[in-house]
Amino acid sequence: MSKILHIVGGGMAGSEAAWQAAEMGVDVVIHEMRPKVETFAHKTGNLGEMVCSNSFRSDDSEQNAVGLLHWEMRAANGLIMSTADKHRLPAGGALAVDRDPFAETVTQTLMSHPRISVSYEEIASLPDSGNWIFATGPLTSTSLGRAIQSETGSEALAFFDAIAPIVYFESIDMSRAWMQSRYDKGETEEERTAYLNCPMDRQQYEAFIDALVAADKAEFHEGETAGYFDGCLPIEVMAERGRETLRHGPMKPVGLTNPHQPDVKAHAVVQLRRDNALGTLYNIVGFQTKMKYGAQTDVFRMIPGLENASFARLGGIHRNTFLNSPTLLDSQMRLKSKPNLRFAGQITGVEGYVESAAMGLLAGRMAAGEILGRPVKTPAPTTAMGALITHITGGADAKTFQPMNVNFGLFPPVDGLRGGRRGRKDRYKAYTDRAKADWQNWLSQFENAEMTATS
């Protein structure tokens, strides 16, 4: 069998998989169809391009599951996390990055590695031989999607993923808006003022909800249905679920004080987060949308402070394809019907940049270990990565399988700790302490010098 590892897709998962395998001493070819074949969401041909939010969410490794995932990836010499740290932007307790320099650095790092090459081409079939990882993400090409359907004998599952708009800072009226992170969270002044806030009174909020519900929406193609992922619901879908839904979601007014009117409590607040290091672009937090472009500008300019907003990017919607992994993949992320093929990233049914990259990390190490004749163990389900891979390869109910972010609900309970909100802080700390110890134990299998060849 060939000793070369082929990776299809150069997004978060494919980039991380390539880095991990190459660092273990395996030659890697990344097959990336962009920029020759474009997608709805991508704007460049860079590897690791961010297409939706620029946030990797919470960086708290003691009280948050995704923060724990950050910690595990850093401990495993993760490319995505090290690059994110280099291009970090102020975002309170979250890890947000400057998206264009981030992708440029990922691309440069991979292309300069002596064991990695990039082939710009579309792979439209599933090879019968060789070592392959498919990390084609939610925008898997139609031809490859058909090949997967043909091999698995099942219909591809899909939901619709919505993208939030980005606003030019110079077009925001700062006499109405202000800078503040919720509850002034952050260790520095820059972090405590990482978010831009636009307040609404009750009348403005009610009119905004009416406009959202009445706005022209994008049409679905024949035969398609809208099975949204709850973590990325379009703003107007949330509004349709109840008039107060947004006030308890992305527009909640808590933890904020308007310096323009400190004695007036806002009925709702729209938050924007810096999207680049220059601070010239801000994305509207939680405002993914399927409204048509004309409707977006009309509705979003109803937000106080955004009356004259100029948009660098309007929101959009795209089809997101993923496997029914509990029935199709084994615990090593291999396709059961074609064990020479692994899948990684969002196509496996994880959701989020970090989760996708984490599955790439595991797939890359597992594939490299197999090529080197040193099989890599599946991490314990007590770790963040182990909890995710256990969920997608058998822990979830195949009949109701849907994309999932990492969360403590996927972890085995910690013995001796009671549930309930009162003990949640101690319980989460127990989860993360156990996970870190078990993750370090998993990493110890790579300490043998024979496991990692020099490049």
C-alpha cells in the first residue's frame, strides 16, 4: 500500500490533518478544488479559510467544553490553534481571530512543510486504494456527494447553514452605539470593550421583529427542506418561534450599560464583534440570515446606530452536507465499507471550526499511525476529542443524528458529583481536570521516538 496520505479538502479539518500527519513523518498531498472550483461561501483559495463567524468561541478550559477542546489541541501541537493564537483579536473570554491573516498563515505554514504538497483539483470519486482522508466539509461538491451516496447506499443528510453579515465600522453611528463586553468580561481594557452594542427600546424591538418576520426570504430548491442546526439558526427563524426569543438569545440586554443613557435600561441589544485586526469590520453576532439581500439592508438599518450601515458582506445561506456517521464510520473514523478512506471535519456531523479541526487532528494522527505501522488508540470518551468521536461513531442515535458542538453532555458523568445548577462549577472543573489528565495519557503513546519520524 502507498505510504502517501491523500487529504481531500483544505479547510480546518484537512489542514489540521495534513499538519499532524506530516509532523509524524508521513508524506501528505492535500487535494483542494478551490479556487478552480468555487463554493457559495468561500472567497479565496486559501487553506483554512473561515467562511462564517471569526470566533472559536470560549477559551475557558476549566468551565467550558470548547475551551477544553482548545486546550487539548494546543497540547497536541495543533496548527489551527497555534495560528489562531498568533492572530487573536479582543473578544472578552472568547477566541476570535483576524480571518484573512489567519488563513494566509495556515496556507504558508502547510505549503512550506517539506512533507506536504498541494494539488488544486476536484476529487469526484471514492478511491479503491491508497490512504485517504475526506475532509470536504459542509460544501462537499455535488459529484463527490453523489459518489458518497452511491457507496453508502443511503441518502446524504443535509441542513441549511446561515452566515451573518459584516458591517464597516466607519458607517456605524457611535453617538448611539458603544463599546463594552457583557458584564465587562476580560482581563484588559481592550477585552472589556471587545463588543459594539446597539440598544433598542420596546417599540424599536417590536418593529424590528415585525420586519424580520415579513421580510423576503431565500427560496429553497425543489426537494430541499430546512433542517437547521439549532446553534446557527437564521435570525428570522428565531423571531418566528416567538417574539421574545431574540431577547433571550443574541439580543439579550443583560450585563450592559449604555453610557449615552446610563439610567435607561435597553429592552434589547444587538452586539457586533470585531472581525479584523484593524477594527474596520464588525460582524453582527448571532445574525445569520436567509433574507434576500435587499431585505437585509432594509431590516438591519432599523437597528439604532446602523441606520447608515455599509455592509462588507451580507448574510447568506448554504446547504450543509454530513454523513450519518454512527452507521457509516468505525471508531478510527474509517468508512466501514471502504476502510482505506477516513472522514474528518464537519462532514462527519460535528459542528464548529474547532470541532472540525479536532476531528482532522485525530484523523491525521490515526491515518499516519496506520501508515507507519503503529496504530493510534482512540482517545478516551472522558476527553473532549474522545467525547466527540464517540458521539459521532456510535454514541448518537443514528435515527435522529444531527450535527453537534462539543458540550459536557457528551462526557461520561464524574462519579460522586451531584447535578443541578448549584454544583455546576465544581462539576465542570471535575470534567476538565479528568479530561486533561486522560488527554495527556493519550498523547503519551506518541512519546516513543519511533512514532515520529524527522522531516
